[in-house]
Amino acid sequence: MATSRVPAAVAALLDILHAAPSLAEVHIEDGPTAVNLTTRDRIYVGWQPGGETAVSLQQDFNGAGARTRDEAFDIACYAESRSGDKDMATRRERAFEILAAVEDALRATDAAPTAPTLNGTVLWAHLTVGDLYQDKSDGAKAGVNFQVACRARI
């Protein structure tokens, strides 16, 4: 019996993002990494700048008899676009284009009918809250912290 669907859901989210054609030019990272200033566009799964939590989760009994449990969790993610110039508007626009591509990848399509369930690992998943960050210390950089909220039955 699984204690949590978190490991499978994170792996499925990474698989879905790697397979998304609209993210082909975006580097997708599993967790934190050293910053590589030569890669312009990135997505981090299970990491956000300044955050210490990769996934926040809660569990409770599904009903009487305690045979199954409900699990709700949020996967911390971060989408970023950077360049050597100071054009913040372009970086901000690109960060939100990346975010939109993530949201689209989590929607059901004929080619990916199980995307909203992270390939069957959860009951549903969707993009929820986000925060925009901007910085011009090493050229323009815009990033969006966001959460992928999930609900599972274990």
C-alpha cells in the first residue's frame, strides 16, 4: 500500500512537461540546481527561490472504516526567463508564456487524456497560485512561482 502519491505525481509531472512540444526549448529541472546563466528559459519542479518546501501535503481518512485516505498536496514550481539585456517586459511576457504552456500541458487533450490526473497518479491536478518576481542585477530576469495542486486517494 502506498503511503503517499507524491513521488509518483512529481515524476509524472516531470514526464508530462518533458513531453510537451511547447516546452521543447525550455530546460526542465527536477528540484533545485546551480544557476546556469546560459540557459534562458527554465522550469523547476519541486523548488522555488527562497522556498524550503518541495511539496506540502495533508492526509485524512476518506470515510468510516479507515480503509482509504485522501491526500491533498501542492508541488512547488518555478518558471523563469532571463537574458543579458534589461528588457523586463520581454522576460515577463516569456515567463507567463512558459507558465501558460505548463497549464496547457496539464489539461486533457485527445493526445494526453490523463494529463489532468498526472498520468493516473492522482484524481486531479491543476495549476493554482503564483507570484511574479523580477530582477535586473544580471540582465533582465522574470520568474513565476506557482503551485500544482493535487488530490489523490490512497
